[in-house]
Amino acid sequence: MTRYHNTLWKDQRSYCTFWIKTNQSSFTPWKELVRSYKQANEIDKLKLALAGFDNLLESKQDYFLYLRRAKTYLYINDLVLAAADLTKALKLRPFDGAIYNKRGVIYERN
């Protein structure tokens, strides 16, 4: 069964949410989660879903997770929330070039 037609996961969103909670390092579930909401034109619901990962990110205190979510916010062009997550990532890992690169993307889009 695939993530699109699975009796356990029901739909792509529940599958991706489970995937993120169990293996946060992969960008694919974040991207697929965004895609499912964008296809349905439900960006506000997507932002609520992404905010639902706050507890997970705060408990893990892993810069990489903040970077992943920031990239997801960039994908939907929410520069304010992307910048907030990148700031948190920088506090955890202040010398990471990828974080500065994504901050540059934000400045470029402004």
C-alpha cells in the first residue's frame, strides 16, 4: 500500500504527520504534507498543522528540525514563520551555513 491508499493512514496527511513524528530528519514528509494542503487550497489549515509540531521541536531541541520546518514555511512563502524557525535553529547551531543560506532566501524574497 502507498501513503495515498492505505487503510491504516487513511490519507496523505495522516501518513506524513506520523512520518514526521517518528523520523523528523527526512524532508519528504514535510514537503508532501504541504503539497496535500496546497492542492486543497487550505494554507491556513497547513499553518495550524505545522504549529502542531511546536511541542515536538521544543522537546527535541534539534536545529535540523527547525530548519526543516523553516524550509516548509518557505515553500508556502510564509517568511515570518520561516525566519522565526531559522532564528531558533541558529541559537542551537550558530555556525551552520545552511541556516544562513535560508535566511538569505528570506532577505532575497523581501
